[in-house]
Amino acid sequence: MKTYNELTLAQELIKFQTIKTEDKGIMNFLSRKLSSIGFKCHIIKSKGTGAKPALNLYAKFGKSKPNINYLGHTDVVANLNNWEFPDEETTGNGCPAVMKYLKKKKEKIDFSIVGEPSSNKSVGDEIRIGRRGSMNATVTVYGKSGHSAFYGTYINPCTALAKIISKLKSIPLDKGTNYMPPSNLEFTKMNVDNISENVVPQSASAKFNVRFNSTYKSTSLKKKLSKIINAVAKKENCKTKIDYKVSGEAFYTVPNKEIYMVKKVVKKVTGNNAKLNCRGGTSDSRFLGSIPRLELGLRNNTIHMVNERTSISDLKKLTKIYKNILHNYFT
């Protein structure tokens, strides 16, 4: 099979402007490249950040089984200010659309490698076998407004909210699992809409984010948190409204022969005895359902920073790792 030089290909890809989900030709470029070496390519449309749809590429080589899937994306974060070379992207909804297409076509994926920047200090020192779940919430506490000089005529939602925050931060959610640390809840914003210093407000609110391990599904975690919040509010004679938004559920792949094979490849190429973990935020891996997978990619030392970048030597190492994984998977 014909191959492409990884550095030349990277230079060609970087030239495409991919701000937000506006496709300026990168998917057609990749389709032509892959088609020329034997892949059958299909471009799938999904919801974009603007009026035009985002474009996603599914490329398939051959029909033999088992098969392996490489998942990557061209969208990252909008952070163009002060970049020396402005070429960063943002927000896409492509993976769910591709998964829907695969289901419709009855395409079965046996194993997947997600090209997220999983490496830390050197390429291949860490491999993600899962991710913690992420859930955002806004809790609003309702009391009774009144003049602060007349104690007993008002019910202070600020006091209730402070106690809710203290309670949620003082209770460990769990002890962690084999591959995931204890679930962690952090308050990220507090707000009281009150222009007066001597009047108790009618309401107070706060936002928090929970990174939770596989001990929970988001539904069970919601019930646990709501129970704690409402119990505190009730003691303070307050009512609450809690709005939850789930970004992704916790998941992981139990280490299997494919994962151990990848560890051996990484060891051979880099000398690293890769650690298996579930660190980091959410990724497109969360959309893969029950497909066994891992995440293995470049170092994350400049991830989402100004002038996010990688070294040529790291790019070459990762290329060699991927090539060896394919060789070992099919032999």
C-alpha cells in the first residue's frame, strides 16, 4: 500500500483554515488522499456551529474482519488571540452523526484507537482506557426577602446556599476505582442578584461541575446530590431548583489483548511502560458506546494553549507506533 510522509501530510493539513465547523476543503482533501490508496470514503454531514452543516469523513479499507478504527477530529477550541500562526478550530458534533451512519449501514467496529493527546511527559507514557463522566449543574435557592435589620422576617437563601456548598464539599462522593480517582465536585460560580447591601435577597444560585467515575451513572449521581441539597435547604426553610446538564457518562474498557498489545508496541518503539488510566476531560471516545477502545496520541503539554504544537520527533514516534499497531493487529 502507498503511504504518505507524516510531516508533509501534517504541513498540508495545517494549511486548511478550520475555524469553528466551517469546512474549507479539509474533508475533501483527506477523502482524495485516502481514496488514492484504496479507501472507500463517505462524507457525512452533521450539525455545525453556523448555518452550514459540518462535514465528517468515514473511510473504510477492505472488508475483512476483525477491523480496527482510528478516530480523530479537526475541531478543538477557539483560542486564536496572540497565535503566531492562527490555525485552531472549535466545537463539532461529528462523532454522533458518524455513529448513526455506522448503525444504519450495520458497520461493526471491533476495536478503536482515539487519537487524543494522551501522552504526558513523553509519547506513549500514558494510555487512556476510559474517561470520567462530566456533569454541570445550577442550583438556585429560594428564600424570603426582607430588611436585614429585622431578623425573623426573612429567610436568607445565601445562608442556605453556603451550607449546601459546605455540605457538598465535605462529603466524599466515593473512594475511586481501579483506574479512576475519586469523583470530584467543584463549584465554579456563585451569583446573588441583589443591588442592596442591607436587604436579604429572594434567591441565590451557584454552578458546579462534577467529574465522576464509573461508580455512578449520571442518573444515580443526580439523585444523590439532589437529596443532599434538598435536605440542607429544607432545614433552612428554603426551596430549590436544580438544573443538570450531562456532558458524558463515565466509561472504561477492561484491559484486553488489544490494549496489552498496544502497550507492548509502545514499549518497543519508545521504551515507555505506558500507564493505563482515565485522566483528562471528556473526548469523542464517549460516543463510541460499547466498542472496546483506548486513547493514544501526542503529548498534551501545550493542549489548548496559545500556539498549541508538537515536535517533529514526537510526530514521527507516534506514526511508528500506529504503524506497528496495525501490523500486530492483523498478524
